[in-house]
Amino acid sequence: MQAVLNTQIATRPALVQFDLGLIDAPAAISAHERTGLALGRDYALHGLTPPIAHLYPQSPLQRGWLAARGRPVRTPASTQVEQWLALRTHAWARGRSFEDIQLTPHHLAQLDTTHCPITRDLLDDSSRSVDRVRDDAGYAAGNLAVMSQRANRAKGQRGHQALADMAASCAAGPITRIGGLTEADWERLAVLSSFVTPLSHEDAAQIPLRVLPPNRLRLFNPVQALQALITRQLATPGWSARLSRLEALLPTDALRTDFNRFLLALAPRVLAANELQEPHQIRWALEDAWALPLVLKRWTRFALQLTPEQAESLVERAAAKKLCPVHIQRHDDATDGWALATAGYAA
């Protein structure tokens, strides 16, 4: 690498000076400028032109792009790479933290979905957005979800409690739609936010699962992880046998009785929609079943008999026995790279 850079110095010293600064002169430039230079370099290495808003002479992003334009282009940029660069640019321009070790194009590809989990609208390139679920955290793996731009704008900077208050306002009437969202939409936003909000076990156990956790979202509250694991069972064949094996992991007869009472309330609502074929329709049927008061009442009775440690252990044991239809990964530090100390802003 040093030999290549030295060759370039003879022909383009001014541009290469910035390139060297990315590696060898950390004290000479600010962290914001260094990030912009690296971002511009990555646009060039993927054969892409940065957004025109950043193509002005004083822009670190433009300087990094110009410095690296002469290098061989890597493999043509995929849609995920373009999205990754756009998201990094969006975060950099607003001073937001972006964790770039785990948050890769591959990670972003795993977040994609056909329909907005909040409004249930069909998504296309013009309506899709990637949102930080927790606004006081940065762009990091585990804190992102794909949703419609409409839902993203309505959510704004609201946290779990503020979103729950919006749902309650719609329910109280006479206005049934606020910010373009219905009561059900606001409820789904509130539940989505609750997943990444540390709550007491008692509070988390009383939240209906009005939206299933999007892929790769980190769940902070063990009882909600158990709730999602059990609910997802009904989306795939063989769920009855898997839930029987899960029931066998419960430590007492009282828990097993209440677990079965909960399933008797939940399962019929889902089975009524068993003619559904599309994954998103099955998902919605599972979520809508949680709107029924009896389902939540029986779940809460069961869940409050568990401790957070027991709920977490059940999830881990179920995963070890392959009783979960989706992959589960434990994170000892769920907020690693989230920049919570700076409210999600770059240091």
C-alpha cells in the first residue's frame, strides 16, 4: 500500500495528501472530517458518485472521493452497498453515530421487508426507509428497522411512553387518526419501541405483541423475547409439537396450566386464518390476535409468574433444542456501539 501511495504522490500530491491523512495523521483533522474523507473514499472504491449536496470544494466527503477515484473499482455496488453508503452519509451529515463494524451491507440486507410493519403498506424504493428504533441511540446493529417513510416521520423522536400516549389519544377520540396514523399504527410503534427500551418485568409482561420484532432487532426485555418466540411458533407447521416440548421446560404444574390456557386463547384466532399463504398475512394474523383482551389477560397471568432470569433461560433452552423457527443470538452487551452516552450523536 505504501508503494502505491508513493507512486501517486508524484502525480497528484494534493489529493493523496488527504488520503494519507486518513491513516497517518489522526491529530491533523477532526473526527467529523476523517469520517467524511473515509466515506468519500468508499464511494470512489465502489464506483459511485456521492450525493451532489456534498460535492463542493470544502467538503471532506468530496476530497476523499477525489483522492480515491484513480484506484481500481471494487465489484460493482449492490443495492445494499448503495443503501449502506446513503445511510452512512445521512448519519454523518447530521452528526449521528454510525457503528461500522457490525452494521454492514449484509446486515442491512437482512432488515429488508416487503411491507411496513407499522402501517402495513407495501414498500417500494420511494416509500422505504431505515429508522433508528431508539432515537437516543445511533445507527447500530440491533437498533434499526425498515418501515415506511410515513411511519418514520410520524414516529419522530418519540420513545416508548410517548408513542403509547399517542395510541391512547387516538383511542380516546374524537380524532381517530393523528399524524396520518391510526390507533393500531401508534400501538405497533409503541410496541416496536418497547423492544429496545429497558422496562421492568411487570411492565414488559403486560404489553400485547401488536407487532412481531423485525429481523435483527435486539430485545432488551426477556419476557418479550419469550412472548415473540411462542407467538412465532404458530406461523410454521409443527407448532403444536414444538409448543408441547416448550411446555415441558416449565418448572411447575401451575405454570404449565396457565401456559395452556394462554394457548387456548391465542391459537384459535390464528387457526381461523389458516388459509393464509403469504408470510406477511400470517404475521399480521398473529399480531392481530394480540388485540384481544383475553389473549393479553392470560399471557400476563402466565408471564408474571416467571422471573426475567427464567424467561431468558426458557428462550435459550428452546433455541438450544431447536424449538424456535427463527435464529436467536444472545448479546452480553446489547447496546455495544449504540453511543447512548452521547444520545446517539458522534463523539
